[in-house]
Amino acid sequence: MDSLRGQGGIQMLLTAEQEAQQIISSARSLRMTRLKQAKDEAEREVAVYRSNMEAEYQKKIAETSPESVAKRLEEETEAKIENLKESGSKVTSDVVVMLLNFMQSKIEPTRIKERS
């Protein structure tokens, strides 16, 4: 009886060992699947980040190209010229009045001297 019982115990141990190996195998497989998913997700994130950084770099390159710098300077110069024209047109009448007053002040003393 003990020998049958020993045989059954050995069989139970072998069955338990096989079950444990299946559990370990499925856990390893699941772990590998999760690692692969994490790796794929990380690669996608890196690709998105890389493309964003590349776009930003290209934008900065375009902003600092000689053509864009020249265009920007030209636009700024035109804006300053327009501001000066506006300022000049605002004070033109004042300048004319000042010149007329100055000329009148120079002419009147001369006339007075001539009459004397």
C-alpha cells in the first residue's frame, strides 16, 4: 500500500511541477508581451518627439535664413519709414508756422532799419 501511495505522491508532485512550469511559462510569455508593447509604445513616443523637434528645428532654420532675416529687416524698415512720415505730417504745419514767424521776425527789424 505504501508503494502505491508513494507512486501517487510522486505522480502528484510531477503534476504539480508541470502545472508550476506552465504557470511560469505563461507568466514569462505575458511579461515578454508587455515588454514588447512597452517598447513599441516608447518607440512611437520617441518618433513623435523626434518629428516635433525636427519641425521646430526646421522652423528656426527658416526664421534665421538670410532671406527671412532680410525680409524681416525690410518690413521693420518700412514700418519705421511709415512712422516717420506720419510724425512728419503731424508736425509739418507747426514747422511752417515756426518758419514764417522766424522769417517775419527777421524781415521786420530790417524794414525798421531801412526806414530810419
